[in-house]
Amino acid sequence: MTYTIFFGLIAVLLAYLARYKFFKIGLELSFFVLTIFMGIRYDWGNDYPAYLKMFYKNTLTNDFSKDYFVDIFTDENSEFGWKILNMLFKDFGFFAMVFVLTSLEYYILYKAIKRYVSPKWYWLAVFLFTFNSGFMLTGCSMMRQYLSMSIVVMAIKYIINGNGWKYSACIFLASTIHTSALIMLPIYFIRLLPSLYSQKAIFGAVLGSLFYFMLASLIAAEFLPVFLEFGNFERYETYLETESVTASIGLGVMYYCGIFFVALRSGKYVEHSMYVIAVLSSLYILFVPFVTVAPLVGRVGYYFSYLSVLSFPVMFEKMYGKWWINVFLVVTIVFTLYLFFTFFYSEIWYDSMFEYKSIFSAPMWM
């Protein structure tokens, strides 16, 4: 945890300095530091050993051949895109694959921040990415889904410019890595959402979200076990009881409702393209009621909440100065740090992530 805090703060500081002309490469240096730190990780995260085992199981006895492609394309319980990635790195090793994928994922996020966020607010984007436990930290464990999330971030520009074919292609590509990405396919049509300016409409939407939360909480226990029995989601059923729940109840729910309110309210201050991203990032609230029953659903919600790395800095910049948005900024920072420390000291993540390990401490090169 100490190394994570140290390199995280260095990255945030470098991103903050990017607002000054004499340090224009601050964001680039920030992501360079994070890429090296995360790219050379070893056995860091609950799922790391499983991915290492999966890599060698897939590559040791297989080669690219007609039979191999037939096997992976016809296996309904296999996201074949990940297996193909493994095979591409067969001659280079698992460590090389992790480093290259980390570099690609961080480059995608870096380019998105450069496109949408003002240099004065780079620091907040990097802070949210590094210290929100659902992004950089959890992402280093759930490797397949994080790669899919990165592809979705890359595809957001196709929602904005109205290129449905390219957006669909990106989502289908992401689904070959992790099936859950398919949930983002119909999200393309959110580009048609008009900006809400009416106070009554905004408060009505927020009250509706609270009603939805209470109703969804009541049916979650009955609905999710049945849902997970169908299709490719059946093999994820083990997540029902084996993963810790990081979503907060009570005040946490009010915070997510606050995010939804701020996102809707931002329609008066930001361009429509950013309004779409802001609303998308706030839709994580739809998944919160189910997290206590099946943390897997919370993971699916990361596709939406991950976009807050882009939307929050823009919303806070455009509305900065209003007392309520200033308070919400402070609450966001405090809440993020609270979840950060809770993550490291949780029973599920403590053993695998509290102490950072690099590939230089590995017993052999893999």
C-alpha cells in the first residue's frame, strides 16, 4: 500500500504541474510513472495467479492452427479474444504481456484525458484513476475486464460523433475479451438524450433513482441467481458469495445519488458531448442495489463509473465556484480515499495486494 500511495501521489503531482507552461509534459510523465509501476507488478491482485496459470495452460501445448481456432471459437464458455492475446505473447512470456497491455490501457486513458479534460484539472482525473479502488487497483487484478473497459473508453468518441458501426465493432471486440462488455452495446443511443435544464425534471429523475434503488434492492436476491443461470454468465455465479462488497450502504447510496444529480445538472454548463459522458458515468447507481447480493454486478457497473475519470474534472471545472459543487468535490476526494484504505485493509484484498511486488522479486522469469 505504501508504494501505491507514493507513486500515486507522484503521478497526481506531475499531472497538477501540467497546468503550467514550463511543465507541459506533466500528464505524460504522470502516466509514464504509473505505467512502469503497474506494468512490472508481480503476483499483485487476487486473480494474478489464475491469469498466469491460464496463460501457460493456453500456450504451452497449443500453436496457431485451424484446429486451435475451431476449438476456441466453438467453446461457449471461452472469451476467445483473450486466448488469442495469450498466444500472441507465447514467445515473450506472461510478464511481457502484462507490461504491453498495461501500456496500451494507460495510453488509451491518457489520450482520453487529453481530449476531454482541461490541463488545470488533469490532477483530479489522475487522482480518481489511481486512488479509486475500482479502477487502477482492481483493474490490475481483473485483467480481462479492465482491457474491455479500456476499449469502451476508446469507443466513447464514436457515441459522440454518431458512428454506430465503429462503436459496435469496438464493443464486440471488447466482448471477445470479457462478455460483460455487451451491456454497453445499447448505450450508443444515449447520445439522443436531451440536456435537462428543468429543476423539476432533474429532481424527478433523482427521486426516481431512489425509488428504483429501493425496489431493486428488494428483488435483487430473487433475480440475480436466476439471471446468472443463463448463457455465458453462468460461470460467474461463484462471485455470488466469494468476493467482498466494496459498495457503501446508507451515506454511500446518497453519494451516488448526488453524482446522478450533478451529472444531470451539468447539462446547463457543459457541451452535449461531455453531458453524455457525465450521465453515463453516473449510471453506476443502477448497479449499486445488486452489489450486496452479487459483487459481479458491481464489476459490470465499472464500465460506467470508470468514465467518471473523464466526466468529473469537466463537471467540477464548469461548475466550480458554486458552494454545493465545491462541497461535493471535497466529499468526492474524502469518499475516494476512504474506499482506497478500506480496499487495502479488506479481508479479500489484504493478503494479495497490501504488499506490492515487482517482477524483479519473482523466483523465475515467466
